[in-house]
Amino acid sequence: MTQCSAQLSLEFHPTLPITVAFDAPQSSSDGGVLLLRQMEARLGLSARLAALLPDARETSKVRHDRREQVRQRLYQSALGYADCNDADRLGHDPLLKSVCERTPQAKGLSSHPPLSRLENAVDARTLRTVLGEIEEQ
């Protein structure tokens, strides 16, 4: 008979231990993002991608760094939220905040306008550069 674990510990958050319990009567439909985040932590995808994206924002006004925005956008897309329209609501989701290295009690993630500006900052030349860098690695 297969042994089943009632808990799983994930180690991607820098300050918050993430323990997933499988004994609750209700569970989040977006719980798979935890496994995606664990895999992304091993690959370092968001850091590599964020480093390649342009960031012409005025640093004194930046509330969400590029890596956090890249993570948020990647995870929202993976969860089936194909555009930025859901960012206002999802930015306050405790699970999504946790995988973006915020505590559930922290202020929300990027809203729709900043994520749209992130997407629009990538032109065809930047995209070719990013894809070329990824292929080389």
C-alpha cells in the first residue's frame, strides 16, 4: 500500500516556511502554483527573465520589482488567467503573494496597469534578445 503524506514542506520563500496540508475539507483550486513555484526556484527562470527585461521606471516610484512582476505574470498565466484583467483581484490572494515572496499579510502585488506596462515594455527587438539569451543558456 502506498504511504501518503499529510503534509509537504516547500522551501522557496526566504522568510516564511510553506507547509501544505492535505487534510482540510476545502482546498484552493490554485494550489498547484506552489509546485510550480518550487520548480521555478530550482530553475531560476524568473530571475533570468527579469534581468533581461527593460526597466525604465523611476526607481523612487517602484513598488514592485521586475522579478516579482515576472513571477506574478508567469503564475497568473499558468493558473489560467491569460491577461492582466484579474491582477487587481489576484494581487491580494495570499497564495499568490506567498509564491511571489510576500507574506499573506503584506500589501498586494501589482495591479492591472503596472503588469500591462511590463508586457508593453517588451518590443520585438527585446523579445528576440530575451529568446536568444534563453537559448544560449
